Amino acid sequence: MEGWQRAFVLHGRPYSETSLLLDLFSENDGRVRVLAKGARARRSNLKGCLQPFTPLLVRWSGRGEVKTLRNAEPASLALPLTGTMLYSGLYVNELLSRVLEHETNYSALFFDYLHCLQHLAVQDSSPEPALRRFELALLGYLGYGVDFLHCAGSDEPVADTMTYQYREEKGFIASLVVDNRSFTGHELRSLASREFPDAGTLKAAKRFTRIALKPYLGGKPLKSRELFRQFVPAANLSKIASSDK
């Protein structure tokens, strides 16, 4: 890649004595793995900027799976994520690291990601709406198409007070059964608009995105969830249980 482009660090780990191996989420090339040679050296000018949630301008070269980072500089200050918002951001980063193919253009998703981080950085409200909107956007870019507004069995518009059961590769079918895969028409309309006016629709959105993302994540647990459970004091878990991503 010859030109500069915007990017964020999704994940990094030490490589050799002074280098870093990084997963980047870039505006034009999606997820890219780069080797930042000497980035951990004492006098490296990259030492402070190659961190998650710092908007970057980057350039790299190479044709293999692992590119060589040529230049990187912060485009602005790091987004200030702390506490629950930090774990929410780590969760989003891990999602992208797990489900995005290497070097595939997700330029529209890049801005959904940026908007999600900006919402989390405000830290004056629950992270849940931003996370659910981002998950739904991600599913759309992965090609996960589902019609929230019509019954898959009859093609009739969903009715707010009726119950519909979700079935993979089919959609939502009117049903009298009420279980973890059941959603009201009101909840489905909320999912379609990505707006969650009450606790019920927000909870339903979380339930749906967990079901829909499971095939992409497989059986391997998300490390960000484990970190959240480990570092949040037990006394606070009941208060913020809905933030358990």
C-alpha cells in the first residue's frame, strides 16, 4: 500500500525484543496484520501511539499475510474510554478481530465502528444502544440478511402484539411458542430501525445479536467478556448486568 489511510489498532502483542505484531482495522483494506519493527524500542516515536482507540494515519508495505508498517502517526488524541466503556470497546475490537476476513474492504463499517467508539467515549449513558447498533451493522456487512418487518411464513407485515420465532436462514415466523428465540412484532420493528426506546426492546436486541453472532464466533469464548467479569467488582455486577456483552 503506497498511500496513507485511517486505521485503529484492534489488538497488539510483542514480537521479538523490540517489535509489535498488530491487527489493524483500516478504512480501505479492512483488517490487516502488520509488523511494527522497533516499535517497542526505548527511542521509538511509535511507542505511544500504537494503542487501541487512537485514530491513526498509517502506511505499510509487503505482499504476504503480514505486512511491514512503514509509518504511523496519531490523527487525533486517543478516545477516552474507561471502566465499563473500556470493556465495551475491547469487546467491539475482539468482535472485529474474530469475524472479519483479512484485507477485505469494510469502509462503511469503519465509520460505524468510529461512531460506536465516539458514543462510548461520551460515557454519560449506557453503552448498550451503541453496542447493539454496531452488532446489527456488522451482521449486515457480513452478509447476514434478515427481514425484521415481515413474517417469513406469510410475508405479511409483522404485528406489534404478535409473537414470532426466529429460525436461521428463514427469518421470523408467527408462533404461539415463547422461548429465547421469540420476539414480538414491536421488538422486531425496533431491530429494523436500530432504535431501542425502552428496556424491553434493548434486551431483545441483545438476545437477537447473540443468537445471530454465535455461528461466526464458534465455541471459543470472548476474552473481553471474561475480562469484564474478572475486573468489575462483584457488588456492581447486578447493577450493570446488561453491560455483560
